[in-house]
Amino acid sequence: MILLGRTHLALVAAVALAILSAAPSSSIKLHELHKSNVFSPTGRRSLNFGAVHARQRSYMHAETLHSDHAGAALQQSHHHVSAIPTHLKDPTHIALYLAELESAHREMLQQGPDGSRKLRVLPESYTDDISGISRIFVKQSINGIDVDDASLQLLVGTDGQVISYSSTLYNGPNPVFAAVGSASRDDGGALYKRDQLVLGAGDEGAYQQHTLTGSKQAARDPRYAALYFMAHATPNTMLAMTLQSATASPAALEVAASPIQLSPIQERDGEPFDTAEQAGSLQSVPGTTGAVAARRVWSQDGEGGLRLAWRLNVPMDWPDHSNFYQATVDIETGDILNVHDWNKDYSGGEHDLAANWAEVHGRPAKHQAVADAATQPAEVEKISRPSDIGTLQYRVLAWPANDPTEANRTTVAGWADSIASPFGWHSVGNKTYDYTRGNNVWASAFGTTMSPPSNRSLSAYGKLVNGDLSFIFPFDWRKADKAHEDLAPEAYANASVTNLFYHVSAYHDLFHRYGFTAQSGNFEEYQEPGKGKGGDAILAFAQSAAGINNADFTTPPDGQPGRMRMYKWKTVANATQRDGDFEAGVVLHEATHGLSIRLTGPPSDSSCLGWGEASGMGEGLGDIIATIVRRRSPTRDIYPMGSWVSHNKNGIRRYPYSTNLTLSPETYSSLNGMWEPHSIGEVWAAVLYQVEEGLRGAHGWHPNLFPPVPDSPKEKWDEFYLTEKEIISNMPSSAKGKRASRQPVPRHGNTLFIQVLLDALKTQPCRPSFLTARDAFLSAEKALTGGRDTCLIWERFAQRGLGTKAKNIGSTPWGGGIRTNSFEVPDLCNSTLNALA
């Protein structure tokens, strides 16, 4: 619910009065505050930054093939793995053993009894039903308070050997509350953020830098911390000025905090908190659209120390400006230590059509969502059981077609993968719906919020005839476009909703088969007990009223629904509007935000692709998945992004994707000077495309990405997957005929790439860099195939500058540093590649 009531205007007036009393020379006037709609947003921006961990390190069992980019840290992690006692067989016990070494837990115990430090295994740890690989997550607490950004992730293969582990656990002395101060900020160590405009100017250097520090008023009260954060995060200039002035004065700060209600939260990870007053829910925080969750945590400062802080989950879900922030605010100083936005956009950076974006900013969206104000009707089950539905039909623009210029819509027989969606696309438990709702997605038109549609008429209803359900609706865009006539997309909203429902449902099923399952945190309303949290089917809004010329996806932690919003596009004057629901690449890109965030780190942590290179890699993953799924032949090379919606054949990225280094010249060192996530993402997608082409060239291309179901005829199974005999015969001698995974190995290069990519996302550490993500890909391939394609993959990474000696010196909280290309491969691979040439 958006907070626009009298209470909040009264708060502004009270704060202003306190400010004026304390500082008569203030330029803020009370009557100006009353005239300004201070709680309305004035522009979209997204804050993402955090400390660079001094102790982050990773172990990958494929890293022995190359020069060390992490130096002593990698050597230490190899030593820890070699020190694991042979009697430890349970992956959970191995994880706790490594966590004790990484956090100096054992050394602390040797110095004397110390009950202040605890390690706990998170409940989302699991052993994969298909691959047999165990994925264990460990969290750390000190004095009953979590170290927010301290964790360990471990992967153990079916052979009991460590595939990889990554750790950011704290190993310094126990912190003292009073010792946490702001001296480092005054000495020039302040963190900076860069305003990231969704559709902003093209010059990377034009971004403004701001020091996100407090005003030296303590934030021991979580209400104060929320006000400090909102003073920097709100896009409304008047509200920002008011809050910044309020946080500079103890009297004004208390006045501003007084209307905010605080209620306690009792549990963490399903267990009671160790101490009282560690967490609370804040109601009526200015500029927010719902309750702010606050938890007391330790936050690592990047210099080997800890800062006591409040971690805040802040909803700012305005109709045309949406952020869902996770931030930590220093309790002693009010400094913002790190911040991450759960909401990710399709376009950004240099090519963002700023002139068109200006059409909607500063005023409400043209087509306000009726659903947001409608009354929820009573629950009606028009169909009672899944078996009551006969044939399902959808009139859609089916994969691999990208947009209406590549193909006409076709009537597709309703299908659902029997493994991924065993009860079909329209069932949730024992309920089946005759509209665009099911276990994986609820699709409707025009919506903007994180709430389910309150008016079901905005979903598309199928026509039920003799037990068959058809979703066939007119799509008159092509006729209007040919005649150069304007056509409001609302006229074909049912067709848009149907197309979106089809694509998101198919996406769920496809990537479920490659490992994005309930265990690993996918989006499903109902899940088998013990296999994920459930309750988080995607809310997909076609033709969202939230804006134009963009799209976005919001990824909360597992158990909370993801949200996809597809927008209308108007980039050329006197041209028919285009609907993002009908460009498959846009939908695929957005859905991949949810996949990549849930698979990187524990599903309960949505910050692992939060900022810097990691944030950019999330954008690049969306582009590469879109490129692979849209491929219609094994030889086509050039794939732009957003070409149809933007009326630009080259798309909205700097270069169309191509493995031709003349057409797409970006390499690892191209990141130098890049801050905007979409720009970084272009480089990562180009790197991965190079790898995919190598695998496709070596192993061929399969036109159908969907694997056969287990009960398929053997010849169909063997046509898609290698036999175990083939896998063993193709292994290098160093593998000794063994691999760490039981996952079937796709036979063709494009399907193999998808499998390795999803395995790599599960392998890479929270907040990966290009280098650690590269190593995770190599490690995942070794676990899957025994290392058959290791040298081929090295060659392909090296073509884009990510060879064995690639390095980054001087990482910054927003992903900076000086990167050096390397085109070298491991010595072992030189002879192998020469033999293959």
C-alpha cells in the first residue's frame, strides 16, 4: 500500500517545524513541503554497491590447471581441502569443518571456551535428486547476531570429493560494540555510489558520485536507520532534503521517527533469535510502500573489521518507479555500508532512449492498473481437477521466433513437461484454473505491484468447449503496423497475456530440466514438502502500467513471488506502439534474472548478484540465455537484443552479439571504466557466447532444447544424451574414468552449454567476479564430463581476454579496478589444442 495519507503529510510538517526551529536559516519552507507531493517519485534510479571483501576466496577443483589469480588465498583454500579428515563423509560435516578453518573458529576455541561464535547450516542446503551433488550453505553469528555478508558454500560430488567451496567468513577478533566508529570514513575511506538511471545518458563518466555517509547521529534505533537510508534512496528531491536535514539534528530525528511503528520479529531461518530486540518490522516509513523489515547484523567493512548495522528490506514500489532495497546502515554512524536492489531492468546505460523515457517521468503512468484498485472476488473453482481439462491450445509467437518479423503466431497444442510440471500449467495443488494462472506463473494485464491481481478479468480466460480449453485471441498489431496506423496495445491485451503466460511457463519447464528445480529455489506456488519453500509463482504483468520502453524483474528471497513487468514501447514517432510481450528476447532476459539470482548463493539471499561485476553478469546471463533459446539454425551468428521493440535492427546494446571479434570486439579489459550493469553484462554475454560457439562447433547443435522425459524410448534418450560408456571413453586420463556428477551429459554443444552454465551458477560464489565465474564454469564442466572440454573452454575464455593470467587490480565497491587481458591457456592445453587443430 502506498503511503500518501494525512499521517505522512503531518510527519513532514512536524519534521519541517523541528528543522526550522533548530535552524532558522534553513532554505526549506513549511508551505513548500505542503505544496509538494513529497512522497511521489520523480525519477527511476537504482543503488547497488558494497564493500570489497578482503577475505573472499574460492576453491575450484579445476583451478590446478592455471596460474593463480588469487595468490595465497587460493593456496590456503587448497590446504584446507587437503586437511579434511578422511573419516568425514557427510557433506554437512565437511562444510562445518571448512567453516571452522575459514573463520578461525578452532583457534578461538583453543584459546579458551568461547560461546560467542556459532556456525549453522542453512535449511536450504540439499543433495540434488538428479546429479547427486550436495550443496551446503553455512552462516556465521557472533554474540547471537548474524554476520550478514559472511557465509560458506560447499559443493561435494557423488564421489565424496570437494568440487568447490567459497567463503567470506569473518576470522578476526570478536568485535566490541563501542569500537565501531566512523574514523575510516573521515580518512577518505568512504563508500561511493553511482546513480544508475534506467534510461540515462550514455557517458559513463557523467555519473555523479556521492558519499553515502551519515551525519554522525547514532542509528541505534532501526527507525533512525530507515530514515538515514531513505534520505539517500528516495528519488524525490523535497523528501530527500527534508530527511537529510532531519537526520542532522537529534531533535528533528526523533520527531521524524516518532510516527514510525516498530513491532518485533521473532524468527530467523525458522528458528527463534538468540537475543531479544534483534529484528523488527517498521510501519509508515516515509517514501516506502509497505513495512520495512529490520535486523541487527554485523557487516564486514572490507578492511578486516566488523561494523554493527541494521539490515533493512525496503519496499519502494511506486507505480512508475519501483525499488526493493536490501541495505545495511551502520548503527554508530548512520553510514550506508551496502545496498542492493532486488528489481532489475531490461535496458540501461548508453543505449537507453532517454528522450522517450522522459515522456512518462514526472506524471502517473498513462494506463493506471485497474487491478490495483479492484475488489478481490470470491475464490471460484470453475474446473475442479486437472483431469477435467482435455486439449489446451494457445495462439502464441512460439520459440524460437523472436518477434513478429520472424514468424506469425501459431496455435500451439498445450503442453507441459511431465517432469517439470506434472499437473500441467494451470493447476496449483488440487485446483485447476481456466485462466492464465498455474503453479509457475499468474499472468495478467496492466499490473504494477507485488500483489496478485485483485481483478481476475485482467487475466486471459480460455474458452472451454467439450472439455477443451483454448486461449486464442486476436492480435491486430501486424495489420495496423502495415497501414502505419496507431493501435493501443490494450486492444489485444488478452493475446499479450496469453503469449507471456506461454513463454514464462515454457521457461520454467525448460530450465527445470537443466537443474533450476524446487530444491534450488525456483518459482512455484506448490512444492513437494522438503523441496523448496513454495508460495512464489511468478506474477507476470503484460503491458504493465509501470512505464514504457523497458521491462523489469524483481527477485525476492525464496518463498516470495517473483514479479515480471513487460512494458509497451514507443521509440519512433508516428509508428505503431510495440509490446514487449511479443519480443521473446526481452521476456527471456527478464526471466533469467530470477534464475541467476536464485541459483547464485543460497536461494534465501537475493544479494549475490547485487553490485559491481556480479550485477553486470546478471544482465549478461539474461542476454546469453535469450540468444541461445532464439537460435533457429546452427550457423547464424549475429543476434541483437531489443531490436524489434526499439525499431533498431542493431538493438539496444552497444554491439549485436557475435563471435566475430571485429563485429563484437569487447574483451575483459573493456570493463575498465565501465560502471553501469548492462554495459558490464554485454561483455560477460560476449564471453559466454564465445564459449557456447566453441562447444557447438565441437559437438553440434540440437534444434530442440527440451530433454526427453525419463520414460522415453532408449533411442530418443541416446539421441539427446551421451551414454555412460561414451562419457567415460571421452574423459581425459587424469579423470580415471570418474566424474563427480550423475547428471546426464547432453550430446550437443548448445544443450551442453546450458547444462554447464546452470551448474556453474550453482558453483560460483556469492558476488562472483568474471574470474571466479570463469573458474566455476570450468569446475562445473569437469564435474559433469570429467573434464573432456576443459581445454576447449579455456581457449574460448582466452579469446575474450580471460586467459590464465587475466587479473583485476584495485577492485572498488561499485565494481571498478584495472583489468588486464590474458590470451594464454594452461600449458597442458597448448599441446591438446595443437593436436585438435
